[in-house]
Amino acid sequence: MEYTVQKLAQMSGISGRTLRYYDQIGLLKPARVNSSGYRIYGRKEVDLLQQILFYRELDLHLDVIKRLIHQPDVDQTEALKHHYKHLMRKRDRLEKILKTMRKTINSYEGGLNMTDKEKFEGLKDQLIAENEAKYGNEIRNKYGHETVEASNTKLKGMSEKDYNAMQALELELVSLLKEAISIGDPASDVAQQLARKHKEWLMYSWPRYSHEAHAGLVEMYVQDERFRDYYDQRVKGGAAFLREAVLTYISKI
């Protein structure tokens, strides 16, 4: 069975414009172009498109998807199994968050009151789910699946006291970053306090610390626009300055 762009778009539920874009970036090339200039897709391309749509549901970037489906040394079956398990874990976390939300709505409407423990557990699950949705794929690619799962496990086991301390420390980091940038020297006492506090904040969720991992993370803050925007929206140039402060801190240890 062969399909034109229009027919494949109708069957798959994505737009013809998207298919043409996938061709342009080398993600999904047609099997051939006929004499009339129409892109023609065959069974192989349909199967590849199915994989692409699976990976898109996991919020993978297109460049990551391209690497996964076109590298000859990647076992597609094992890759799909891995991402299937990841999606199942994501579903379980969302189910827990939805359950907490249902209880919260019920308590607001005059039903049974939620215990503080239930509210707190819901907050932790929500934090993990938000981190996974925003940054999960990048962090897993950089540090590995086991490291991320160990971090999530540590967050799940966190006491309410430590959770509140972690949230307060995050606010303190922003305040220190503003003060350090106003001084303008990554080696200043305030900037080095910022770097130490950043390490302290990381250790609420990191199973173990290393200079290499810390340096790699602050580099990601600068390279990945989502991380960069988190700091830059709070303090102009914040991500780059934090990186320099942390690298200076590490070099002195």
C-alpha cells in the first residue's frame, strides 16, 4: 500500500505540512517522489511514522527521535520497551496527582477533609511529574535512567520538613543570584555562597554528588533554553552567571 502526503496525513491524524517538514529535516523521507512531484510513502515509512508519533507522545525532541530511529546500533524494540515503561510510570504519577486533586476538590466542596500527609504526598508527586514533563528526557539522556529514578525515589521519601527547607532554599538561591550578579564577580564571597547553596539544594534530590555532575548540570542550564529561561526570567543573565560561579567553586575544592 502506498500513500501520498494527503492520504498519510488523513490516516495518521497529523498535517501534510508536518509530513513535509519531517522530510525537510530528514526525519521521515518518502520512499520516492513520482513523476508528478508527489511524495509517496510505503509500508516502511508508515512504520517509521508510527514510531515517531509514539516518541512524540513522550515529549522527545525531534532531533532525539531522529537519532533513535535512524541509528543502526539502536535496538528499536528495546527502545520502545524502555519508553513504554517510562510512559507507564508517568501515567501512574498522573493518576496519583488526579487522585489528590479529586480529594482536594471534594474537601473544598464540603466533603471529607484531606489529611496534611495526603496533601504533602500530592505535592511531592506533582513536583516529580512536573520535572519529568519539563526536563525528564534531557536529564535521562545526560545522567542515565537509573540516576533519575534514584533522584525521584529520594524525593518521594523526603520528609515534610526537608521539602519545605528545599522550597525555601530555592527562593534563597534566587535572592543570592540577584545579589551576586549586582557585584558582577563569580569569585566573590556572595557568588561562592550561591554555588555552595546550589550544591546544598541539589542534594535534597541527588542520590550522590560529584563535581563533574554539578558542572554538567550548570552547563545544561545555559545550553537548554528551558533551564536558561528559568533563571534568566528571574535574573537577567542568571544561568550563565550561576554556571561561572559553580565552576569557580568547583575549581577551588
